[in-house]
Amino acid sequence: MNTVSRGNQFEDRVFSALCSEVNAERLGILPRQCALFQKKGYFSRDRDSDIILDISIEVTIPGATTWSLLWVCECKDYSGSIPVDNVEEFKAKLDQIAGKNVKGLLAITGALQSGASAYARAHGIGVVRILPSNQVDWVLHLKTVHSLEGGLDASEFNRALTSPGYRSKNRNFFGRSDGYIFDNWRGLLSKALATAVSDRADG
């Protein structure tokens, strides 16, 4: 499979997961408040043309005639580490589109270089790494009440996001956004989108 086909397949996989969460009404907002798109263009004054985005979610608060928040996801199915230049380029796209009304997230299969991770964190860009299947060991074991009480380990998530060869047990999703870590799309999206809608409505 060539790199373009592989990248499109990963983007389709992410888009399908996002659609499922929105349509199942698990995010704290109604599906009618969200419109999801692939490869939609948004006008850039700097370019005097559209910037085409991998995935976008337009969130509209009740009573509004246009979207109040644009949530953008850029997908990168790289086998190697992602350098800071790629994250800077993504940030530049976000700034050209909608200023403070846009939130960005990178969905990746590879790891971020340390500088790229620091830059994303400093500029409020979320990151989700979906590990390749050959880097996840699915282990069945007896779960006790005590084993179900443990929270997520921030240091583990940092290693997963920045170590190319990181191997995981029983988890292939590692997300970080707005200072929080998440182990599924539902948690990440529900916080990002529902909070945004609430803030805009209150404002």
C-alpha cells in the first residue's frame, strides 16, 4: 500500500470513530449541533484561497446562524517521528482560519519528537496517538475491584506520545488535550466540544 492510500485509510478510520461518538450522543451535545466534514476548505486571507482540512467538526450553539467553534483534526500516519516543523505548520493553518474560535488536534500513528510535543502543548494543540497493532499486547487477565480503581498514568502517556517504538498492554489510544489525558475519543471530544459550547453560550 502506498503512503497516500495508507494516509487516507487512517483518516477514514479516525473520521468514522468521530462520527460514531457524535451520532451516539455520548459527547454532552446533540448531533444537530455538530457537522462533520472530510477535506472541507476554509478560507485563508493570507493565501486568498481555501485551506483544505483532513477532518473538521463545526459546532453551532442553539440560536446561532453559523458555527461557533471549529474543531480541526489533522491525520498523520507516519512510521517515524513527527518533527516540530509539522506541528508549527498545522498551527499556522489554524491561525489563518478562525483565530480563537478554532481548536486543533493531531491524530498520529507514529510518535512526536520531544520539541514537537512541547510545541503542541504550549500552543494548546491536542494529540492522539493510535498505536499500530504490532505495538499493542492484548493480555487477558482476571480483574479485581482494586485493579479497576486505578487512574491513567501521565508518564505512560508521555512515553507513548514521544517514543516511536513504545509497546502497550491493552491500550492503543493515547490522547492529550488542554492539560488532560484521555484513553478514548469519547472523553477527549466530550470535554473539548461540550466545554466550548458552554463557554460560547455563556458569553
